Amino acid sequence: MEKKRILLIASYDGSLIRFRGDFIKSLVDNGFEVFTAAPGYTENFYEEIKALGATPLEFNLQRTGLNPFKDFKSILELKSLMKDHKIDLVFPYTVKPVIYGSMAANMCNVPVISLITGLGYAFTGLTAKARLLQRFNENLYKLSIRKNKVIVFQNKDDYQLFLDRKVISKQQKVDFVSGSGVNLKQFSFKEKDATDKVSFLLVARLIKEKGIALYMDAARILKAKYPKTEFHLIGIPETSPSAISIDEINELHEKGIIVFHGPQNNIPDHLKERDIFVLPSYYREGLPRTTLEACASGNPIITTDSVGCRESVKEGINGFLIEPQNLDALVKPMEFFITNPEKIKEMGINSRKYAEERFDVDIINNDLITLIKRELKM
């Protein structure tokens, strides 16, 4: 029997390895012919995707901003890829790939299962620009995904928002998964030992919406009170309007208030060495990959009681949920772990159990492949 051809569409090549590598391998192992579409592959990622058994394809995409001419060109390029490679089903994720991939698939009558991985800055509603972008994106979503076979969400809040804003109707077929999942072998469990030198870690894009500034303010307060405590930060400097000043980060690093590592490829090692994972995000997350990885590694979690983030914490069991953009609310649980280090081990064990129950990448990928097979009537 001829293999069914699946096209995954991403906004950048690295996400295909970091977030979908296990999924690509599972699709190949299940007998699918897999193609991936992304703009501007680096040589390393191109070869890694081929090594997984998939075929990388390129298309042009303006990842940020709105340019109708360039965006329409992206849609036409995706349409050509689908026709040229006789794609049987399209699987796009993140905002632009979902919208443009769905539009292109509609043009050539190819079925789509789209994955809503979070709605990002545009749906925060924090600024006039964000509210304008939200209305614009809502209209694009309505136009593009109405014919999708299934729309997969990572949390119930995003689904409810789409219903409330009439982006989708209750008649449309939807499903849910617990994020992109985490490879429990790659992020192996290590029990945390009680110590008087408690260490915190935040891994995120260096933008305000991820709560970086709040974390740095908490570090200033707590470092003065508990000098042995360490506050680690990993992330790539940004150039967006909401970027955190790299000069400010470097200044705190030089003063010994935070330990700034810059971008890192060995996140599992950092999670093993640190005690508690912190993500004070007020970004419209899907289900943050970093908190899942921290759970799998046995780190208690401090994150915000907001969309997506709250999914990774059982309050008081494997961590704490805090009010977004509230410095006192962040300092309080951080100080709790500093003064009660024995709770780190207990909550860390609970984090690992939660990851095994809910976030195992094998479970999530099996659910998605079952969904794909059902829609392709295999």
C-alpha cells in the first residue's frame, strides 16, 4: 500500500527538531512519508530532519509583522509544495503556519489537522496594538480554519476563547493534547537534595511578557536577604519592542545577583543542576515546553495562574501558581523554598510523577497519530 504523505508546517526550522522531532520519528515509524516545511533551514537542522527520515522543504515566511504581498506569496508557495509532493494531510502549528497552511490546503482540497500551540502576544490584550492584532488574527483564523478536519488545542482556555470570539463553532471537531510532550528519557529524573544553597532557573525568550523583569526584581530582593541563593537565567537576546535590555541583564550578572548563561543547547543538564524552575509569564501560552521539561527533570515549578502555564502545576503538590505581574506573589513562594529546602525534593518527585502521567511525549504522539489515521480512514 502506498504511504500516506504528511506535511508538517513550522515557522522556523529549529522547532521541528526541538518540539516535533519525536513526533516526526513516530510518524515515520508508523509508515507515513513525512515532509516538513519551514523558512531558511540551517544546514544542521536540515540534516537532522533528514536523519529522522523526513524530507525538508523550504518556503518563504515573514515570521513577524504583516505584509499582505509577502504573506500571500507564502500561501502560494505552500500550495505549490502540497501539489508538487501530492500531500494527503497537512499538520501546521503556531499562528502563521496554521493560518497560511490552512488557506493553502483549502485551495487544493487537502485535509488539515491544525495544532493551536498558544496565541501569543496578539491575544494578551495588554496594549492597543495587541488588541488590534487580536481582531485581525481572529478574522484570519475564521477565514482559514473553518474547513479544518480537526483543530487540536493544548488547553481549554484557548478553545473557550475561540468559541467566545466566534472563531470556531461548537459543531467544529476539536481535540486536546497536553502540549508537545516531553521525552522522559532525554529529561531524566534526578532527586533534589536539601541544601542551604537553593538555586532557581528561568529559561525563556528574553521579553517582558515572559516575566523576565519580574524574576530579576525578585532576585535583587532575595539575593540581598539570602546571599547563598542562586538565580540562573537562560535565553537568547531579543530585538523586539518588548525585549529586555541585555545591558541590564549583564549588569546584574556582573554584580552576582543573577547568573546569565545566554542561549544554551544543554537544557537537560541545567535542569538537573538547578532546584526550582520559575516562569512568571503573562504571555498567552499554549502549554510551555520549558515547564514540562522541568517537571520531567524533577524540578518544582513556580509559574503564573494564567492560560497554559497553570496546566503544569498542581497547586502545593509540585509547585505554586502566582498572580501574573505581581512581584510579592513571586517572591513569596521563592522564599518558601529557600527557607524550606526539604520541600524541594518532595515537590520535585511529584513533578516527575505528573510528567509521567500527563506529559509523556509517547502518549501525546500516539494520540495525534490515532487522530491522523482516523481522519485519513486508515
